[in-house]
Amino acid sequence: AQSVSQHNHHVILSEAASLELGCNYSYGGTVNLFWYVQYPGQHLQLLLKYFSGDPLVKGIKGFEAEFIKSKFSFNLRKPSVQWSDTAEYFCAVNPPAGNNRKLIWGLGTSLAVNP
Amino acid sequence: GAVVSQHPSRVICKSGTSVKIECRSLDFQATTMFWYRQFPKKSLMLMATSNEGSKATYEQGVEKDKFLINHASLTLSTLTVTSAHPEDSSFYICSARDPGRGDHTEAFFGQGTRLTVV
């Protein structure tokens, strides 16, 4: 079945460590890609998105993601994490047209950053 | 940015009763809204797509008679959990896109509603 996979379910880092969260999808054709973050007790917020153009996209709070079409990947990165980055991170894919703009979600990655 | 508001944020109800959750787009008109269910430590599961002025589109396995969706206006969609049971306890989230921002835009999410059925 077509899906979105996030490889890391739980990640624990110390402050200033680098972060990379994997996301792979299995849809062919043109897709839109998103990373959302859910801080404890808060609603989902967009970190960054890719629709077209430069495959390296920069989002809020120092996050970036690289779309590699050949690998069907859209990994999230941050060079130096902070305690305030502790949250759940979700990768989502908007499949090719005809899917009523539904978002297909990965299972999420729980990131804990120790001060 | 665009704001989507959900109400209530928390609700506790008795088994067998019905609960209505509201989702409002505060500064844009949404012809389509999406309802999700989020289980603990799990991803978001799309339940249904709410279409203004027409019937909602339910995902496979979601009981349409159990989860009633009404999208009566361009700024309001409601989800009613009918005859709730403890297994319906979950976190329900709505989202909407702002069509005025064009096709290349993200979805905005409500704060979510924590439903507990006792």
C-alpha cells in the first residue's frame, strides 16, 4: 500500500547535537511534502513545505529539509537542536492530483532534547 | 496566518450520549475541511473530508452513522460522535486549507478536542 514512512520513532539528543529525521514516501508522480511539529499541549504547526523548485527548503526555527526525488525522501534536519525543539514531528505527503488534497501522514517521531 | 479554531478542547461524556465538536475557520472561508483522529503515540488518521453544502466523504472503515459531519457554512464544520462508547475516546483534530492562498498552501489545524467517554 502507498504510504509515508518515518524511520525514527523516538529520538533523544543533547542540546547542540545535530538532528536528522527520515521520511520516505511511496507515491509516484508529483507530490507536495510537509513537515509539521506538535509541541506538548499545542496544535500542529507547519515547519516547512515543498511544492517545487529548490529541493532544499528552509523552514522556521532553523529547520530545513531536502527533497530527493530519486530516493522518494524528504528528510528533516537541524544543525543544532535546542531544548525547546522537544516535540512530535510528522511528515506528510499530499499525493498526486485526484486525491482531494488529502494529506497522508507518517507515524511521527518523538524528539526529546536534554538540556 | 490563517487560524482554525476547534471547540471544545476537552469533553467528557457518558457512554451512550452524543458529542458535537465544532471546527471554525476564523479568517478565511473553507469549502473543504478534514477531520482526523489521533491515537496516543500514533499518527493522524483521516476520518473524513467535510464538503460545504454536500455530503462528507468518509475514509474506509469509518462509520458515517457513528461520526456525523455537517459542513453547513463556509466557516463551520461539525463532527458529532453519536452514541459514544469508551473506545471512541481519542483526540480529534480538524484542519482546513485557505483556498484564497492558491493551490500551494499548507493545511491549518485546530487545537484538537480530547474526548473521553466514561
